Amino acid sequence: MTLTPAEKDERESLLRQIGEAYVAAPPRYAMANVLVHSDVVPDTHILVRGDFKLKGPKVEPGFLSALGGGTISEPGGSRFIPERRKALALWMTSQAQPLLARVMVNRIWQGHFGRGIVGTANDLGRQGEAPTHPELLDWLAAQFIDAKWSMKSMHKLIMLSSAYQLSSEPDAANAKIDSENRYLWRMNRRRLEAEAVRDNVLATAGTLNLKAGGPPIATPLTREEKDGMRDMTEWPVSSDPSDYARRSVYLFVKRSFRLPMFETFDAPDASASCARRDSSTVAPQALAMMNSEFMAAQAEQFAKRLKENHGESPERQVDAGWRIAFGRAPSAEEKEKAVAFLAKSTLPRLCLLWFNMSEFLYVD
């Protein structure tokens, strides 16, 4: 249906009023979903050849025999409240069943090293890859359980390890024996994930909004992003501009549409499971970092931050910008080149150049 210009104006006005009313509305009270049993618990039968009309032998609740088996004890009679989900949760998290812990610590390890101890994070079974360090995987799983399943403790344990703190410098002798670094003789050099690239840009520019919680945020789309959206009514832009700079974990996700910057930097398709992200190096990534409206706007904000806090001195701006962007002071050669660049260009252009350096996008 095609709207007249007057109808479009009226529609936009109503949408704006709805957004303003949403922002002004009081916060909702915390709610919890409660599962209750009010009916008679039915018996469960094996269905012959999968036909629900052909009931076979009656079966009792239990655990997978391939993982140790066992039954769930329940009182007799049908009018009782079953606790099968609770029993399953307790069984999965027990000392005698470390499979869940292995899967979880393998994914945490993968997040830090780029590859898990088991390379197939979605399949730790017989059809998946064998672990490169099985004893380490079992030990980490035991530590995870002993720490009461604390992910923060596991992150700390891994990041304080000597393996995590290895240099990423190459070594010809080791590379000849283990070119894929499966046995961790060095740290893998990794590019930041798509969401981390955006957050890193916002944090460096000084615009990152660290507000936590709340509903997902739909940011305004740039011209190139609108080209990929068939119907703009399916993208409810948040009415509070301060939300646009929130962390990427809070961004609105639509299965049929990915932000071009995220897609360019290998963000996975939201409609399918992704055990491990790809990490490609293609020309559109450099074009997105150099030419997009988002990057240009954040470079302007970074330059504004440097001028406000460090004055008009090119030397001080270069020193401060290098420390903010890379966490280190520039070398004498780097500083000389940056100051020379400022003499013939602008500070926003230098900030954009910093955003496009490999050191800004990669973790060594």
C-alpha cells in the first residue's frame, strides 16, 4: 500500500510519539515465568515406528545410556509434581558427569585462543575432532566444577596461564613441526570480532555508552545500510540518541538483515548455529573502515576528545592518541611521521588512520 505524503508525515509523527511515550514510561517490574503442573502426569510409551497411535512398552524417565545412564526416582501414583528437569540439571552438573563442563571450558578456551582444545566446538563426540590436550581439557573441566561453574574464574585461570601469555612472534623451527600451532608454541594472532571492532572504535573515540541492561537498541541506519533493508518499518529505531553508542551486545538483531559492517567482518548468520566464526581478510573491510559514515563520525569525535583534553599541540595530540588507541607510547619514528602528517592534513584524518591500522584491529 502506497501512502500519500500527508499520511507518511502523520505516521512518522505517531511513531515518534510512541517512542517518546516508551522512554517516559516507568520501568517494568521484574517478572519470572513459573512452570506448574496442574494435570495428571501421563505415562510415556515407545511409539512403534514413530506412529503415535501404536504405543509400545512404557518407559520411565532416565538419562542417556551412552553417557552413563541411570533412572530418575519418582513417587508412585500419577498425582505428584515431577522434578525431572531439576534431576536432569543436577545430573548434568554433577562431579560424575563432566561433559557439560568440558564443552563450556572448551568454548571459553576458543574465545581466548581462536580455536578450542577440541576444534569442533559443537561436537565433542566421536564424529568431532580429537582434543589436542585431553588431560588439560579434563583438568580445566574439574577446575570449572570446583569453582562452582564460575566463568569469571575460568577466564582468569586461562588468562594467567603461560600459554596465554606467549608471544605471537613466529619461530621457523617450531613452524616446521607444527605449522598450525595446534600444540600452542606461540599465541595465535587474531583479528577482533565484528562487534568488538565497533566497541573498540566507540571506546577510543570516547563515545561508548556503558549503560547495562534493557531492551535491544536499533540504531539509525546509514545510506548504505538502508539499501539492504526492504521495509524500514521492520527496523524500530530507538528514540533515545544516547543509546546509539551502547555496546554491540545490546544491538537489535534481525535474522534477515545484518549490519553491513558486521557482515563484512564475518559476523555469523543469525538464522543458523555458528560453532566458530570465520576470520577473512578482504578488501571491503578496509573500505568499510575508511569510508563509512560511522567511521568518519567517530574519527571526528576522537579528534574532538584529543583537542579538548590535550590542546592544540600536535606532539601532545599524537602522544595521547597513540596511548588511547594502542595502549602504548609511539616510537620516535612513529611520532615524527604522525606529526608530519598533521602538518599537511587534519586531526580527524589522523584519527581515521589510527582506526585503520592493523594494531588497532588485531590482538597480538
